[in-house]
Amino acid sequence: MDYYRRKNNRKKKRNHPVKNPLKYALRLLRYRVRFERELRERLKKQGFADEEVESTITTLKKQGYLDDEKAAYLFALDEMRLKLFGPRVVKMKLKSLGVDEEIIERAIEKALEEIDFHEELKRLKGRFKDRWELRDYLYRRGFDSSLIEEILNKIDGGEE
């Protein structure tokens, strides 16, 4: 019987209320980079006043913990490199996260400069019967036609 009481006590200790919005925000940022809108929503959901939320976000921006441009770039890089999504899909995802259009464009442009799709997609080529299937796959993943042609030409060495 004591076993069950101890188990219930543990649950109560974990669920302690957060009183300081800055500490809560830093705890959230410890796990991953977050966007300003996302952090603002989480702080409001936790029950902090609007003034507290705004001052916390201002403080985090000044200290360099909150940067939408950096977060968008890292998000785009991960989505393109690890999940092989194209610029169109990444742009759509970033818009849904509430990132400004200008920031999205710069982040995608910067990520495209850094990623070599040739190597990433070379291993995919074997999964498809012909060039058209690979082209369709890339188009569905969010790549535009000109980028698809460029990638396919690099993979085949210019052969159709």
C-alpha cells in the first residue's frame, strides 16, 4: 500500500507551477531552437501576463537566445538535408509556424547554398525505375522544375 502512495506523491512533485517566465522560456529553449511566435504562445498558455511575455521575449532577443532568422535557417537546413524536402515544402512549413516571408526567403536561400543535393539524392536514384519517377518524387517533395533538372543532370552526368 505504501508503494502506491509513494507513486502518487512523485506525480505531484513533477507538476510544479512555473512562476518566472524567463526561466520557463529558457527551459523550453534548452531542448531546441524555437520561433518567437511559438515561444509567445507557450508563455501565454502557461498563464503569464502579456507584459511579462513581451519583456521576456525582448530580453531573450537581446541576449541572443531568440532569433527567428537563425531558427528558420536551422529548420530549413534540417528539413532539406535530413528529410529531403524541397524549398516549396519548407517555405510552407515555415509559414505555418508564423515566420515572416523575408526571413523565410533568406533562410531557404542560405540553406540551398550549403546543401549538396547531388550526394543526398544519388542514393535515392536506385529506388526508382527511371528518371521520370525520380522527377515526380522530387516534385512532390517540394522541389521546383529547374532545381530538379539541375539535380538530375548532376546525378546522371548530363545523360537523359
